[in-house]
Amino acid sequence: MLSSFLKMIFGSKSDRDIKKMRPLIEKINQIELEYQKLTDDGLRGKTDEFKKRIADGATVADIMCEGFAAVKNACRRLCGRTITVCDHELVWDMIPYDVQIMGAISLHLGNISEMQTGEGKTLVATMPLYLNALTGKNCQLVTVNDYLAKRDSEWMGAVYKFLGLTVGCLQNDMHSTERKEQYACDITYGTNSEFGFDYLRDMGMANSLERMVQRDHYYAIIDEVDSILIDEARTPLIISGPVAVSTHQFDKLKPSIDTLFLKQNMLCSRMVQEARDLLAKPELSKDDEDEAIMKLLQVRMGMPTHKQLMHILEDGAILKKVDKLDGFVRSDNNRGMLQDVQSELFFTIEEKTHEADLTEKGRNEISPDDPEAFVLPDLINCLQDIEKDESLDEQGKAKTKLEFQENFAKKSEILQNLSQLLKAYCLFEKDVHYVVQGNKVLIVDEHTGRLMPGRRFSDGLHQALEAKENVEIERETQTLATITIQNYFRMYEKLAGMTGTAETEANEFHQIYKLDVIVIPTNRPCKRTDNNDCIYKTKREKFNAIVDEVEECYQKGQPVLLGTVSVEDSEILSRMLKRKKIPHNVLNAKNHESEAEIVARAGQKSAVTVATNMAGRGTDIKLGAGIASVGGLHVIGSARHDSRRIDRQLRGRCARQGDPGSSRFYVSLEDNLMRLFGSDRIVSIMERFGLEDGEELQHPWLNKSIETAQRRVEQHHFAIRKRTLEYDDVMNKQREVIYGLRKETLVTENPREIILDIVNDEITSRIAEASANKDEFNAKFLLDWLNQTFPIGFSSKDISPTDAAAPDTPTLHDRIMKKILKAYEEKEKVETTESLRWLEKTIILEAIDRLWQEHLHGMDHLRASIGLRAYAQKDPLIEYKHEAFKMFSELMQNVNQDIMTNMFRSATSLAAFEKLFSNMPTAMIHESLGQFGAPQEEIVDGAETNEIPASDIQITFKREIPRVGRNDQCPCGSGKKYKKCCGQ
Ligand code: ADP
Ligand code: MG
């Protein structure tokens, strides 16, 4: 209230920002007027002039007005010219409007410009992209799909090219040389996953600078920014490969879950029936009613989507009572009560939080002989008990602990699998959340309704679904490289975004990305009529009403866009329309190839288009001739989406650029949103109005209540995203360290320095370790380590403590370093500088890559198991951070150790190796034999020469053949992918 009052007096922040822009717009238009006098070449010459001024110290801010004017003027000159966009010819007809220049200024300043659909955001982005690309750095535009990347880069390419800049576009099937060319352009268009995956490949996999494709993370504009930074940001980008050993138990557990599910289903049906009988009694006593409500609550805990249950709960009065009882049994004052209530069930399902758990009854059912098989012991207590066990010696304790931990890990895996199976059976519906096609389970994107081939649910859920559907359970995969979309885009020096719908999420944009939303006014006033929501008791009644409304519009020739929240709904509605003989197009997961074209035609006379909510996003719906006179495009929403933003997006598809248009949403009490987050208030309003079956209700109050429900879900989802991010922040810091070291290795001219720095540091810390006990220097420890790491014959005299009486003698540290350096110089003598530099880089990279991947595997497991440790009131995130830190310290130590161990054990050729050892004094080698040799990838043993009895030296030869990725072009020159050619 107060804030809207203040807004009225002072205007919102957006209004103030807009006001500040007015004089700038005037100035830009003034300059553009001047530019009209130039020749084409004269205008083009401006680009070089700007670049030179920037090179001489001017900032992009100094040049903004002139730069934008140049773009506007180029657009003017392009008018009437034919350009080819995605194989279609198109006549250029755009000169930026003032509001578009406003949007451009806001983008240049690093904000999100909220501009309605059809306001021409594609053109808006050209101004800041041109301006910022004058720095010579690669500027990027992020689109929601490949098609738009191509279309927009070709379309807007006309402007960039006119002004003498280059533009590129990434497509999914490009290989790395082509990608590199696209990034070499001044401006690059592409989807967020192309940018993100290129980054992961560059930083985590490229083994030479030449193979890295990206240049800068300087300035990016994200189109449809809400879709990318909010919806897509829920799933991180992951590059994965199959794991070596698979340990899952899905196939073994499936039969038990089948039975359990069946039994629970029967149990619930019986309980619903009993409840119904009780409630139907002519003189319903309080006790009878309590009993009935209890039964309903139990069913809801055991099978929340049970059909008959949902039917009974349509009665608002009953729903309210069940909710109340639910709150009561869960309250802290009634400890133990929840367990009692659930004890009749075999398992429980939390629909809101997506949790599933076996009850004791369920455990007895599937494992009657050993119910404990599904109970996780208390890890810490058990370990402490072993520690205290006096019948065991140290070795015995260590062994018992190890066994215990292995057992624990096995059990938690089984439990985790089991819980995923329960979820798969109870919470995931075929054809809503996933479809089965060609022996595979494919995810259906919740927002667009598209299939997402190649993407898999994480943490074993996907395998659980495969088990449920009796299709082949695919091998588990392990993460090879991963980053969240949030953390990828946070790397940019400057980030901006544009969309029709950002305002409702302004808080999240600000908190996570430090992006402010500026609402840009429309070019012409918006003439859309938004009708009140229509509310029905059941889905069936709702759908009937929708089809009636579609028919009415169809009869009078008004085009309709009918948006649904799921593929299932769009199919039901399509069938209903078919029965009424209303011709229509359906855009959903199974039919999206010509999506853009169908959507573009959705504004023609009598067109009916059924689309999952965001299908065809990014394509503008233009009205056909005479459509304005029948009211323009009418948008119908078949349900309120979880998020207000998605509804606004759907509404925004009509009434563009001052056209007429209208919208209406339909809601039923059976909709998920209403069931899960809406109940109490709406139900009581409904009661007040006394809604009968088949009746419809409309009231502005109800719109508000529904929005409140949506706000609740939005907050819930934001909390989840924030949580994911908090977990990823841990990974992010680790990734920065590893990728930093990797990049330094690729860039450096002198990798030797990196290795010697590591040696230097490690020796310092080992000496410290050996001196930990002040009374006695642990010479054996130090000597053993030195000889295991550096096979250059350290002897006890090398590590005698420094004589305190002779302060001038070199320290122990320096003496050790000197010996290593001397040996390394020998090595340098036998290799060429070039090949040695390559070898050094390879040693570092291989150590990082192998161990980092192992580490990621470990982190995957940690993340999956950490939820199970949430006992003893510990915050799992803190536990996770703690463990992750420990694991990372170990990783870094292992990387260092690996690098040092390989310093003297790698050579580029056998000849070099032989030379090295023949140059060293034999004594040095003898002493160090037999102490090393963890077998490594390419092992060639026995470099037998007279001087060296080297039969047990194991040495790795690294050959200078660049690694070929499976999806890279085959080095044989066939033009095919490596995996399809020589790599088969
Ligand atoms: P948005 O991304 O904001 O929804 P688009 O960039 O797809 O909008 O543009 C919508 C339509 O508006 C396009 O057909 C485009 O040709 C047209 N348009 C954009 N800017 C102008 C302009 N300044 N003058 C004329 N037409 C324009
Ligand atoms: Mg657009």
C-alpha cells in the first residue's frame, strides 16, 4: 500500500531512469540528423574513427550517443533493401523508435530492459552490441534456441555489416574450428548452452591454446532473459561420460516397488471408500467425521494424486478439515503423532517437497527377514563406537571402520535408489513429465512442453523412471565438467537482458545477477483487455467452457491462441476441438519443427493455435487483414501457470504495437496450483458465493487470491534455485582454482616455473611435517617421500639437519631444491626446449584432468548423499561445504604429488630417457630403484642399458599427438566426426 502510494507521488525507479534518458535521445536523434548528410562510406568511416578514439583512451560511454546514431542512420539507409534471412527474402523497413533507443541505453548500462512482445527487441540489441564491440572484444547475444540465433544474426547482420563489423552465429552441430571462427567475429549470436558448453570445453578440456574457441567474457545481452536466467537456470550445464562401474540396484528393487505400489493403491482405495461411507451416514457423529477426515489425510500422505481422493477433496469444506488435521499432526507439540498416522501406510509421499520415504510397515513388507536392511545406521556414533572398542588394535579398528563405511555407502545407495523409485511411481506421470519413445524415457520441458532429448533427470531419478517403464536402464553417467547458468553468466564483465516479462522477478535478478529491471514504455499505448479469471470446480467443466469460447471466436473469424501448461492438456483440448470440427494447429513436444512458422500465422482469420505456454517464443504474431475489426488476437490460458511471469508472457502475445487484443484465463480447483498452494482462501471465497457443479465464478478477488498462490510457488522455486546456487558456489570456487591453473598452464611460455613452484612449496610443507615433533626430526619420513617422488637417489646425508652453528650454510630446503634442480637440468639437456615445454604442460594437464574428474565424481556422490546426513539437526549445506573443502584440499595435494612424481618419470622418447639415465651417476639411480611405479597409461618398462639395471623402473612416454575429442573432426581428414570414423 505504502509503496504504491509513494510510487504515485515520486514515480517508480524505472520512471526516473526513463526521464533521465530523454535528453540523451534528443542528442542521439540530433547527431543522426547530421549523419544523414554523410555518404555511405562516410558513415562507415565512423566505425574506424570510434575504434581509434577508444584506442586513444576514450570510453564506450563517451561514444554512446554517436554510436547509437550511427546504427540508427545505417538502418535508415538500409530501408528498402532486400536481405536474406534463413533462406527467405525480406525487405528492411526498420528505423529504431525513440523507445527502442531507450531500451538500448538501458542495455548498454547493464540493465534488463522490459519491453513488450513486438516492440522490436531484436533491433534494440544492435545498438549496444555495435557500441561495445568497438572495443575489439567479442560481444555476444544469447538467444533461446538455435533457430533464433541464426535468424537474428542474419537479420541484424545487415546493420553490422553495413557499418563494417563482422557477425557470427553458433549452431549446435558446429565443430570447434567453425566455432572459433564465430567467436573471432566482433559479435556472436548463440544459445546459452552453446556458450556455456564452449566455456567448459575450453577451460576443462582443451589441451592447447589453439583449441580454445572463446575470446572474451566481456559483454552479453540475453534475449528472453527470464526464460534463460530463471527457467533454464534450474538445470546446470553438464558434460558427462559413462562411469566405469555401475552400482545401482534399480532392477533389483523394482519388483518390490511394483508390489508395494499396488498394495498401497489398494489400501488407499479402501480407505477412501471407508471415508466416503462414513461421511454418507445420515446422522454423522463427530467421531465418524473425525475418523473419515483422518482416513482422507492418510490417503493424501500415501498417494496424493489418488483419483477418488481428489474427487472428494473438491468439496471445499472437507479439504479445509483435512488441511487443518494435517497441520495439527505435524505441529511440534504433537511429536510422534505424524508417525502414528503414517504407520498404516507402506510409504509416504510429499508432493510439495518431492520427498518419498518407506515406513516401517513398508520395510517389513519388502524385506521381512531383515527390516534393518533399509535403515541407515548413525555414521558418527558407529565410528565412535569402533574407536572406543578396546578389543581391537589400531589396524583392526581401521579395517572395521573401512568395512563399516563401505557398507554404509552401499546402504545409502540402496535407500537413495528406493526413494527415487517411489518418486518415479507416485509423482511422475507419463506424458506429462516425460514420454517414452523408442525404448527411452525423454523429459518434457515443464515450460515449453518440448521434449529434451539427451537431458536426463539427475540423482538416479531418470534410471528409476526407466525401471518403472521397463525400458533399458542406461549406464550411470559421471560429470566431466559442469557449471550452472548462473555462474557462467556471472563471469561477464557486463551483462544485460531483455524480455517482455521481468518485473515480477526483479528481486531475483537483482539478488543473483545484480541486474536491475527498467520498464520501457511501449511505442504505442497498449489496447489489450484482460478479462477476469473464470473458475470452475472441475477440469472437465473448465475444458468444456474453453472449447465453447474458442468456438465462439472461430465463428466470428477472430484468431485464438490457446495456451496450456502441459502437453497432456494440449492434447485433450485438441481432441475436444476436433470433435467440434474446429480446425487448429497444435504446438507441443511432439510437433515443434515448423513452430516459428505456425506461430507467425496464428494471427490470421479464424486461426486456432493450441500451444504449450512458451512454444514459439521469440516469434512475433502479426494480425491478418481485417482482424483488428473483430477484436484482434484472443489469448486463452487453459490454466494459471505456477509463475505469474509465464502467464504475462502468454497474455503479451496479443495486442502488440497498439493492436487490439484480449485475454482470459481458466482455472479449476483440480488444477495443481490450486490443489497445492491455493486451497484455504479460495475455498472460503467459493463457499461464500456458493458455487454449484457446472457453474462458473468470476470475481476480481479471486484473481488476487490466485496470484497469491502463484507468488507462493514462485517463492518456493526461488528458494530452490537459491539453494542449488549455494551448493554450486562451493563447486564454483573450486572450478575457478582448477580452471585458473589449467589456463595458466596453457598460456605460459615457461611451464617449468609452475612445476618448480609446486616442488618448492611441497618441500617446505614436508620439511615442516617432518619437524612437527620438536624433539626429533623425522628423517625417515622425509627421505622416503623424497625418494618416492623424485627418483634421483636422495640419501640420508642430503637431508641432515642444517648445522645451527654454521648459519651461512644453505638451509635444508635449499639443499634439497638444489639437488632436484641439478637433476632436472640433466633432463633438460637431453630434450629439446620445445618438446620439454610440451612435456611439462602435458604432465600438469593430465594430472589436473584425471584427478579433477575423479573429484567431480566424488562431489556428485557427496551431493547425492548429503541429504541423508541431515540428521542430528545439522545443516546439510554446512556439512557439504566442510566435506567439499576437505576433498578439495586432498585433490590439490594429489595434483601436486602427481605432477612431481612425473617430473622425472616422463620423457618424450625412449632415446631421451636413456640419455637422461646414462648421464646420471649410477649411484644416484641405484638407491632410488624399486620404490615407485604406480602403473600409468602407456607403460614401457625395462629400458635396458648396461649402466642402468632399470628392470623395475616404470616410465611413461608421452607422445606429441594432439588428443582428438569424440565429437571433433577426425584427424584423418575424412571430414567425419572422430567417433564415426577412426575413433569407432
Ligand atoms: P520482440 O522481440 O520485442 O517481441 P521483434 O524484435 O521480434 O520483437 O520485432 C517484432 C516486429 O516488429 C518485427 O516484425 C519487426 O520487423 C518489427 N519492428 C521492430 N522495430 C521496428 C521499427 N523500428 N520499425 C518498424 N518495424 C519494427
Ligand atoms: Mg524477441
